[in-house]
Amino acid sequence: MFQGSIVAIVTPMNLDGSIDIGNFKNLLDFHIENKTDGIVVLGTTGECPTIDFDEHTFLIKEAVLHIKGRIPVIAGTGANSTKEAVFLTQSAKEAGADACLLVTPYYNKPNQKGLFEHYKAINDAVEIPQILYNVPSRTGCDLENSTVVLLSQLSNIIGIKDATGELERIDFLKDKVKHNFIFISGDDLSFLDYMERGGCGVISVTANVKPNLMHNICHSILNGNNEKSRVINDQLASLHQAMFIDSNPIPVKWLLNYLGLINQGIRLPLVELDKKYQAKLVKVFEAIK
């Protein structure tokens, strides 16, 4: 169910920072029309740290209602408070999400025992498919391989989104986790290699603006045509890099606004892309055939 190009969708906002639900629904339609294989609502790219609880539950519910089962909806429900993560995960289940994406607790830097107990508490509290999310560059906390192996045995934990870019992790883990555990890349720069080593897809920032090409790359790999996937991905290599010319989601939201797909809004402490980067981002995007 969870494979291919899964977009880490932005949260459209108005200039005052309020949620733009109209363009949110338009983006959902845009992705379905362009073959995106799944939607992550309120991941890092969705500005989850500045979305309050009411908005969080509202956006997940609206995504589920609008998509109507056409593609999977994965709800970002991680938090640095276990109690909050349980609440958000339960809310996502009640809204009808297909799975939840649970980032490691950020800032408070738990040790590996704390991480295991955190995820176990969510696993035990809410019966919904749960995907671990490891992105130590943003959280200051690394979910080590040995902990992933232990967590993979829990009933509701079905896989991991690995945004470390360290390909040796999947090499180590794939023969040690339960047989149906899934591996999803969270790094556009290395996802192709990750999938060739056994990953089933990517949760992608680039897919916000090039969903069709990202779908084609993923399905070429899944169908065994690695040569075709590399030809397509070579076209996107500069865009993968440009999406992180500033803190995500600043570049991708600016580019989506430039393309007329969303309004200009972004929430403090994030601000609009600096003018010194704008022309370069447009040039990279428009160079893609």
C-alpha cells in the first residue's frame, strides 16, 4: 500500500499565516492527476511544528475526505511529547488516515531506551499502521539500527522513513527486521540508490513540483528498469539539491507560489525565500525537460 512516490505535501497558507484550505484541496487533486502514489500530511514539509492541534486534526480529516481512498493518506503525528504523539495518532486514526508517520522526539534528545519506550507507548495505545521517521539532522536524535530492529517486532510498526542518507543502514536492517517491514527513503538526493538496495519508495519534497517524474522514477525501479530510472533522475538531480538551498519548506513553498499553485504564506519563524536564491531556483526548475 505504501510505495512509490509519496509527496511530503506543503501546507498552503495565506499571507497572514492562516490555512488556505482551498489550495490544499487543489494540491491534493494536482497530485492525484499527476500519479503521486501517496500523501504525507503535516510532515516536516507541511510545517508541522507550527500547526496547532485543531489545525492538525482538521487538515488530516480534510485530506482523507477529499481524497476518498484514491491514494493512501499518511498523517504526520510525531511529537517530542509522547502524550501529544499518542493524542495526534489517535486523532489521525479517527479521521480515517491510512497510516501515521512518527518523527523521533526532537530537542529533548532521548537515549535509545527512551526512544523504544516512546514508540512502544504509541504502538500500544493506537491500532493504526505506524512508520518510524529518523531525521537526526533536524531532531538532534538518531534512531539507531538496533532500536529499529526491536521496534520492527511491535504489532503496529510497519516500516521506517530514513532521512539520514546513509545507505548502509538499509543494508544492515533488511535482513534483521520482520519480513514485511517496509523501507522508505526520506532523502531525495539518495532515494534512487536506497530503493535499489531494497526500499519501496520515497517521501519526497521534489515531488511537490515534479510529481509525475518522481512517480516514473520510482515505478521504473520497482519494475526492475533501473537504467530508465537513472536517466529520469539525472534530470532532477539539480532540483533535488535546490529544494534545500534554504531550510525546507522555504524553497518548495516559494516555487509552488511562483508556479501559481499556492499563495505566498509561510509561518514564522520561517520566512520567504531570499531574493538571492529565487532566480537560481527558477533556472534549475525550468531547465528540466
